[in-house]
Amino acid sequence: MTEESMKNLEAGIPRLAEGAFQRAYYQALTSSGMVLRAVNGQLVETHADGTETVIRAIHHPVQVKVGARFKLKRRDTTA
């Protein structure tokens, strides 16, 4: 395989990934009737009929340095 043919194949990866993501999204939507998505800083529940419900706001992404380690705090799951 030549370098040029390798680059041509690699250039198609984003298109393949996008198609796989869309298939997984619609498969989840048809099998369970809803999908959770992050949209503009909010957690949104999208239903098969097209309706959307905002569940809650989500935190902004956090930039971290390569190799950084975090200790996660346990959440209280009791209501």
C-alpha cells in the first residue's frame, strides 16, 4: 500500500464515523424511544416523535493537561 492510498483511506474515516454515529443514534431512538444528548450546555431528552425535554444544565468542559489525574468524589444517589 502506498503512502497516497493510505492517506486517501484515512481521509474517509470522518465520513465513516459520522455514518456510524448516525446509525447508532437512530437505532437507539427506535429501540428505546428516546435518546439523551448534550445540546448547548444542557442535557436534552429527544423522543422518537421529535419532542425534546431539557433534563438539566450540564457543566462546561474542563481543560486538562496530558497525564493529569483526578480523584472523583462519590455522588449521593439517594433521593
